[in-house]
Amino acid sequence: MARIYEGTHDFSGATVIGVSTAYDAIVAASGGDYTTLGAAITAGKTNIYVRAGTYTETGDITLPSYCRVTGQAMIGTIIQMGTYLLTTGNNNNINNLAIYSSRLTHQIILGSDSVVFNNLFILNQGVNAASKQGLISDNNVARGNIYIQNCIIRPNSANLDKGNWIGLYQINAGSIQWYVTNTTLNGQGSTFECISAEMAGKYNRFTNCVWHEFGQSGSDILIVTGTYNHFVSCIFRSTNVGNISVTGAGNVFVDTFIEGTTIPLEIDGDNIHLNSVLSKGALTNASGGDGNNITGCTFNTGITLGGNNTVISGCRVGADAGGGGSTITISGGATTTVITGCLTDVAISDGGTGTVGANNEVY
């Protein structure tokens, strides 16, 4: 049983608070028990400390149940998987290291429920995938209670033309309760589509996350086909034309910032709630999401509504200083839209039926 002294440090580098943690194996280039993570797992170890260094794995790794892997630091402790697959087990906890891969299919597969990813840098260095592949994926099997905290998930910035990669790829509609906090998700590709996340399940929650797509015009930054997911205090960025596509019902966006006039938020699902969303782009539900509620939001380049029973209140539509041409447009197929207390660049364009408006003004 090996013991590692872990602590916090003051600016001089002296340890001021620390604890001694017991591990049953140490992975190190020298002076440890094993020289790769795979060797420690093969030997049946389940509580493993990985010292700083780069460890080139020589085969697929499947973590057993109740396995904990802790690196010395996110930057400088690298598990280089190459083309090999990492599969998690039940009640796994992976902390404080980097996982690199050059696979052309899923990089990390969730092999069971209840997995914690904390303080990780997950990088794909592969070339173009033939179809959508995930850096973390449920592999179309329902997985739940997945915690992703303080992570960076991205393809290699050198591979700008490498596509079809999805940071978080939740394929199965039965996957539930993925909790993602303080995490940066990058999608990247100029010829192929790259997506930061695609979520098909429900009851997922994203808090304090940054989504950044750069490269291909028209890529989706985020695709949400699942239901009752929450996005709280998130930032969506794109250096080109990207989309946020929400077709599932009951999804919620709160205190969210969408940077870029070329990033439309498309809410074509039912009973979607937007509260305090600040967007330099447009909001559309031209395909007809019904029962949506939009409160206290700003959309600089306009709102277009095609669904039924939509309620908009206290929103600002148009240029920051006014004087633009943006407004709320109600399409011909929309019915029973309620708009109250909104401010627009020009008068609301109402082509729907049964629209109710009150206390709306032109800037």
C-alpha cells in the first residue's frame, strides 16, 4: 500500500495543508509500481495514483467497478491512449490528468453508470471520422449519474479540418442525469461538422459551461433532442456560423449568453423555457414548437415565432442602442401568441391568429 502526501501550497511552494492518501498502486516512469495505467489495471489495482509524465498505453483499457484513478496534475500527467479505447466501469472516479487519443471512433465509452470525471483535459488528435463519434459517449446504451466537472474536452487545435467529433455524445434517449459543471466543450472543423455536445437523454444539467465551435460554417454547437434538460449560466461562442438546435420538449436555458450574431437559437420543441438569455443572434421556432415561454431575454437580431401558445414577456429585441431593424415576427401558422412588455427596433410583425399584446414599445 503506497501513500502519497497531497496538499495545498502557499505562493512560496511550501505545503500548508495536506493529507496522506493511500493508493494500492503508483504509475510512474521510474520508481513506481507500474509504468502504464493499463499494467496497473491488468494487475487488479483499483486505487491508482499516476505521477506526472506521459504514459503510452499498449492496449484497450476497461476500468473495473469502484476504480479510482488520480493524476498528479491535469497538465503534465498524460495517458496517451493512441488508437486504443478507454471504457469506464460502475462507480469510477477519474481525476486530475489528461487523456489523449487518436482513435477514429469513440474515445471514452461509458461502460456503466455512476462515473465522475474531474479536472481532466480530454483531447482527440485523430483525423476525420467517417461518422459522428464522441470524445465521451454512452455508445447508444442508457447511462446515468455521470458527473463531468472542471474539464476541458476538445479535438486538437492543429486539426482544424478534422471533423465529425462530438465532445459529449449522448446517443441513447434512456441516458439520464449527466451533470456537467465548470467545463469547456469545443467543437472544431472546417470541412466536416464538429459539435460540442449532442444530448438525446433527459434530466441532464449543465452549469457554468463554455461551448465553443470554431471552423465550419453551419455546424451545430449544441443539439438537444432529449427532454427536460437544464442549461444554467452557460456561454455559447462561435467564430463562424453555428446553430443551437433544441427539438426536445421541456428544456430550460437560464442566465445564458450567446456570443455572435451568426448563432441562432432554434427552439422547435414544446414547452421550452428561456429566462435571462442574452444573445447577439436570433431566436427562431419557425418549425412550430408549442407552449414555449420566453422571459427577460435579449435577442439582438430578432425573434421569429411559428408555434402555438407562446408567451414572451419583458424581452428586448434589436440593436443595443436601438435604431436597427430587428423585431418579433409572428408567422402565419402561429396561434395564441402573448407578447407583453417587450421593446423592439421596429413594430412587431403579426401574421398569426389570436395574438395578444400589451405594453410593447418601439425603441
